[in-house]
Amino acid sequence: MKLAWIDLRTVPSDQRAAVVDAAVHARVDAIVDSDMAVLETLPNTVKRVLVDGDASGSAIDLRPVADAAELAALPPEAAALVDVVDDRTLRLACDAAIAMPHTVVQFADPTKIPLEIVIAAADRSAGNLVCRAEDIEEARVIVDVLEKGSEGVLLAPRSAGDVFELVRMLRATTPDLTLAKLSVDRITHLGLGDRVCIDTCSHFDEDEGMLVGSYAHGFVLCCSETHPLPYMPTRPFRINAGALHSYVLGQDNRTNYLSELKSGDAVLAVGADGRTRRIVVGRIKLESRPLLGIDATSEDGVKVNLIVQDDWHVRVLGPGGAVLNVTELKPGDALLGYVATDKRHVGWPVGEFCVEK
């Protein structure tokens, strides 16, 4: 869980009260100001961080440091604020991140290479590295630097909406799923139709894929093209996902039609053990191919359907991450999938009567 620090120092006066209310309501981790009188009005649910002032015992003392001597002079419970403008101050930021319980860094240049260096230097440190962001979009980049990101983000919001958006972004997770064992009932050759390949901006692990299905209540774990094939190179970024009408399960229990995905969209990679992670679509390839229908049933009796390209090189995953060629499937074979109880409207779960068959 990333730390959300809100900086009040440059918030317009007509927005300050709303920003403080939003920060307290959203349960940000810390509020930063240069006025101790303002910080003393905050509830105990939020850390108080005083910049370059006379902090009381209830506030973290955040002090700007410009050189090694100033860093060495900081009390052990204080926090360091480092402006990184050159190689010397970059090394100072690394030393602070290693030594201090909290280090706030802000960078003069837009490149994230200096942040990568500080994150790497402080990787085994017990302290928290907090990086200042100009806006929400930069905050999104910061938390993904070196995959790990800084432990927290410092943002001076323009409005209360920025506070809520920052907290939503930092605390977004992709929870593990409980996958179901499916038993194949029938395999049907369907003839020509349109199928979709999802090319992503990430490499899949050998036991990873995406959950795809014709019905919102049931999905099959489609395998990536990570495993070698005899007549073509591997495409470890690709899922040959299925017919264009199919649902793919994404973040926040939402589905998308394969036909509506596009470059830049977020999708969900799912492992055979149920782990998930967010990845980004690089491109969608929709082409006409012969299609194969897979009908299966879960151990609880839920009917699941998946329509894929009718070719040996298209694969799905079975229990334990077993790789199964779809054209070799037969009744009784075991697949991995996911069973949901939700009905759907434009991809969102909704409590209404709906029959899919």
C-alpha cells in the first residue's frame, strides 16, 4: 500500500478547507504544511509533517538538507527533504533515503532516471521514500518506476478531487482470484468468424493468461503464447483470446468485450494459482479465422462457454498450469476457469434478471 502525503503549502486559500476535509475523509497518511497551527487542528488519524519549523512531539520534522553535514545533523526521528538538481544532490538523496525514517525527494528535471537510482539505493532500507509529483499523471508514473516505485507520493492538490483521485490510484489493487476446475462437455467446430489477439506491453509468465468467456458468469483461463511452437516464434506478450463477442475479466470485477479493447487499455493477467496483475494493451488484432466452441461445466454445475480460433497452436490452461491445445481437448478434460455470480450491464456487475446461453 503506497503512502499518500498531501502538501498544503501551495494549495489556493479558497481550496484549503475542502482539501483538508478531503484528506481527512480519504484517510491520507500525512498532511504537510509550514504552519504548525494548521497541523494542530488535524485529527490523530493523519500524520502531521511540519516543513522547516519548530515541530512539536506530535509532528514529523521535515527539514531541507543541502549537503552531507546538514544530513548528519538531523535528529534520528526527523525527515529529510532533498532537492535533486545534479549528481551531488542525487547522491545526497540516496544517503538520506538509506539513513532516515522518511525522505522526501523532488527533482528539477522530468526524467525518472534519478528516481530509479534513489529507489535502487534505498531498496533494503527500512525508511520510507516519498517522491513529490506535480499532478496525478506524474504520480501514476512514479509508483511504477523500477516496478517498485517510491513508498509514497507527495502531492499539492489543486482541489479536493485530486486528493480522492490520488488515494484511489495509490490504493488500487488486483486481488487474487479463486479459480475453478472446469470439466469439458463438448467441443464444436463452428466455421469462420472473427477472433481477437490481445498483444500487451508485458511478458507473461508460463502459467499466466487471461480469463475469457462467452458468458459473464463463467470464464476459461486462456494461455499466453509464451510456450514454444513448432512453426512460429513465441509471442510471450500475446493472448489468442477468442471470438470478438467474448468477455475478458478486468480490474474491479469489470468485464470488457474483446471487440472494444484498444491500445492503452488496462487488462488483467491471471496466474494458474489465482494471482493477478494489471497490464496494458499494446494492440488488438482482429482477424477472420475458423472457430472452435468449448463447452464446460464447473464442479458447482455452472455452464461455461469459450469460442476460440480452431487451431492446434491456441491453448488454454488446466489445473497446475498444464498447457492444453484446444484442438486436442475432449469431454472430461479439466480446465482452469473462474465462476462469477454477477450479472452485467456495460461490463459492471448489476443486480438484475439476466439469462445468457
